[in-house]
Amino acid sequence: MSKNNELEKLNGLFGSYKAEWLSGKIFDLFAEPSYFPELKDNRPCVLEGGRGTGKTTVLRGLSYQGQFALTKNDIVGFDKSNFIGLYHRVDTNQVRSFAGGGISDEVWMKIFAHYFNLFICREILVFLKWHDEKNPEGEQLGRFACDLIARSLNIIEKADNQDKLLKLINYKIVEFQSKINSSKGDILSLLSMSGVPITIITEQVLQLSQYKEKIFFILIDEYENYDDYQQQIINTLIKHTTEYYTFKIGVRELGWRIKHTLNTNELLHDPADYVLIRIEKEFQDSYFSEFAKNVCQQRISQLFSNEDESRKYDIENALESITIEKEAILLGVDKTNYLFSYEDVPKDVYEKVKHLPELYLFLLAYWAKWHDMSLTTAIIHYTENTKEWDQRYENYKYEMLFKIHKGRGKVGIQKYYAGWNTYIKLSQGNIRYLMELIYRAYEIHINDEEPLHKPVSVKNQTIAAQETGEKNLMELEGLSKNGSQLIKLLLGFGRIFNVLSSVEGKFAPERNQFSFENSESLSKECQDILTAAIMHLAFIRIPGNKLTDASHTREYIYTVHPIYAAFFVFSHRRKRKLTINQEDFLGIINKPKERIKSILERYKVPFSSEAGSPLPKQLSMFENYFND
């Protein structure tokens, strides 16, 4: 296969990160996550996760189109399922039409509820038509059922059969949409009661012989796009679901803003009213790694024309990994002043440690310098307290990798990010991010004229990780709201963590998280920006020592999403945290140079020597921000 053909096929398999871009391939490449059986339960479910965590793929997998494809287009196999899934992705343009115009929110609630009734009834009738085409021998809704459904929707025209009812509802939706965009006066006489038509149509359909003992799943994706009052209406339906239908909701973290029904005193509780599935929590490293390998292995194997090569190829082994000690050698630890300093150590003393890895020798010399002892004294202390030093080496050796380029400029790779396990951690349970990393790594590999069966080098994987971080950073600019603020926050915190990683001195290793002091008093402006940062995966949050309501910022620890770690050059591992205040947070957006200086100096990092040092090459395009 030629290079161009390989690249074209790679793009088709990995370049389509979004489920929406895969078209019919989505079901051919579907891999069932561990929590999938929970979604098949009759209880309402809320699937919470950031963009790229697989919500859309899973919900579409539950749809009747998905279930049919997963049964290899066998209608007999499809009919064995106990549910019928109706997938709906919330369109921001449509739902934003239900606001303003001099109409009160109370009236808009009734208008939107009617529209939702129309839409769901239409989707059910479209399903019936689809199923009749696959199995013409099944029963159809009778005249009475069709007329009853029509009347519940306030449709006065006669609906003698399914086809006529579907046509009438299609007409009513078009008519309704046209009136929404013009005068609202005529709409109020056309409304139906929230949820009633859905209950009637599902009850009538499930009485037909081919659908008995089934239930309808109403699958709503991107729930965060609904306005608050619209979430309130759907919440009411979730709270009072019937035996005929239930809901499966896909939403970003913090995107489910309203947790009560039309009765503001009636809250939805997990697990009494619904089951909450947090994808990031479900996808701990080991579980995500297994799921991700299933997703990626079936794709990458299709690059091979030879079936034996395809079967033997293992993507986990193909992403070359490296030990910390070997990475230190690649980074040039032997060319550092710390290693050169051993030339002044007496030969008999050096003999005691010459067997140690070069990175261990680096730590010994580094520790001696910053704890005011001679290197000879440090070596003697090591021989007398080897277990203590071994523990120190385990704690500090990863951090030492970031110090190797100290004083040697910022050109070239300063830290490697490579290997399947590292890519898993950079992705943080996000399958789209992992596919981006792998796609870019293999693209560079193929463009370098490397054969597919050869492992992808640690260098090319690192470059891919840097470029993926940069790509996702630049994509935030396209957000209509908060985009520029989120970019500035990432640049600010990314630079702070980068400096803290590379600075020398008596510091605790791997400081790459932060929490707020007095978090309960954060302003609305600060909370809104923080919420946007979490929803759009600029930051991730981790519960602190005390678990509180998910809508509050108190007792949470925050960090830049690991996908940006290679771009900014800091540790992708969760370790130690800083404490900042609201002024720091907003100052990073409005006065970055001044605020970065203030935060670093608070943690005893001299701004002039570290923050003023040359930026890593990949950050040079943002020099104006850092010098603002």
C-alpha cells in the first residue's frame, strides 16, 4: 500500500473523531463500553462526560438504527431486544427559538412542551414506518389509536391510519416552526399538555403484537444545549416516566444546570429517580485502557492488507514506550553540569555510586547543590542511608526529567510523552483525545516513510502529543462564549506548571494542580468561567477531601486537562497542588504577566530567572500573551 493510500485510510479510520462524522461506519466500528448494560435498564439514565468521551456513540448505539446495525441488519435479531431507542441531538439553533418575543417564560414552557410532544410522536411514527418496511407482516395502529393520538396533539383533522397521522404531524411541525419565527398569537390555541401525547402513543404502539413487552428509550444527546426552563420540562417527564417510555440523557459535566421539575420543590435524585453514570469515573485507567484498545485495535488493524500482519499487530506494543532512566539518557543527562561535577569527586568515593543510573547520579548532585552539601558528602550519606535515598529517587526521578534542559536553551524535546499507558493518561478517559493522539502519531510515522509494522518512535509520539494539545487549545477560540478567556487561562496555568516543573531548588515535586481559598465566596463571573472551563475540558476537577454537591466549587481540586501537558511541558500525573484566590484566577485572564509573576513568587520561584526564561519552542507563538 502506498504512503498516500495509507494516510487516506488512516484518516478514514482515525481522523473522524466525532461519531457524527463517521456516518454509517459508526456501528461497524462500535465497541461496547463496560457501563453499556446499565443503559439498557428501564430506569432513566444520565450519561455525564466531556466532549469526546463517547456519549454520542453510545446513545446512537442504543437507537433502533444502531441496534439494527449491531444485529447485522437482521430484523428478527433486532426484535428480540426489549427496547426501542429514539435518538435526538439537541439543536441549539432550534431550542433558542423558544425565547423572547414579549412572551413570558411560563407561556414559552407550554409552547416548548407542545413542540417536544410533536417531535417525539413523529419519531415514533417514523420508527413504525421503518419497521413496517423491514417486516411488512406486523400489526399497525388502528383508526381509533391514530385519532386518539391526533386529538391529544390538538390535531383536528382525521387521522385514519399511521401514514396519515405521520403526514399530519409533519405538517403541524412545519406550521408550528413557521409561526414560531413570526407571530406567536396563533400558537397558543394549538398546544397540547406536556407528556400526555407521548404517554398515549407509546401505550398504543406497545399494544401491537410485535412490540409487546418492550419499552421506548428517548435518547437525548447534548442535554446542556437546552435552556434552563426546557431542562425543567424534560426533568418533569423524567421524574414521572411511565412503563411505556424512559429517558437516557447525554450531558457534559456541569451541563445539567436545573435538577428540579416544574414544581421547584421537586428535585430529581440519584438513584431514586435516575441512574447517574459518570464516564470519567467509570473509565479508570485500567477499564479505559481495555475499552480504548478494543476501539483502536480494530481500526489500526484495517491498515494492513495482509491478514496475518493485521492479526498479529498490537497497537499497545506498537506505541513504543521508554523507561524514565532511558528517557533521561535521550534528553542528554550525561551532558549536564550535574554529571560533570563527578569529575571532582575522589575516585574511591565515586566507585560507591558509579553503578547507579545516570538519572540517580543527577539527583545526588542536584540534591547536594540545593541542600548545601558537597557531592562527596551526599555520596557518603547515600552509602549509609541507601533505603532513604532509594525512596527519594522514586519520589523525585520523574520530576528530575524536567530539569535536564536547565540552562541549555529550549530547543528540541524537553520531555518525552510516549507509550500506550502515557497516551491513556493524557486522554483522561476521553476516547476522542486518544484517537487524535494515535491518528497524529501514525500520520507523522507514515510521513517519515516508516513501515507500519515498525513501532512508532517516542519522538514522533511526543510531537503528536504536542500538536494535539496545540490543536485543542486553538479550537477553544471558536467558542462563541468564553473562548478567549479559556485560552488565556490555559496559557497562564500551563506556563505556571511548566516553570514549576523546570525550576531548580528545594521544592516539592510535580506541582500541577490548584484549589481555591475561600471557594464558597467565588463571584458569579469566576464561577461561570470555571464552569465553562470544565464543560469544554480546559480543566478537569477532582473531589477534594470533602465531597459536596456537584454544582459547587468548594472542596474541588482543579488542573489543566492532561491533553495539554506535552504542549506546555509539565507532568501529566496528578500530584501536588497550589492554593490560589479569585484575584489570581481572573488576573491570569486580564493581567497575565503580572499575575503569573505574583503566583510564582508566592511559591518562592524568582520570576526574573525562571518565568523570564525563553519559552519552549511550541509556546513562542503566544509570546505576546506572556509579555502582556
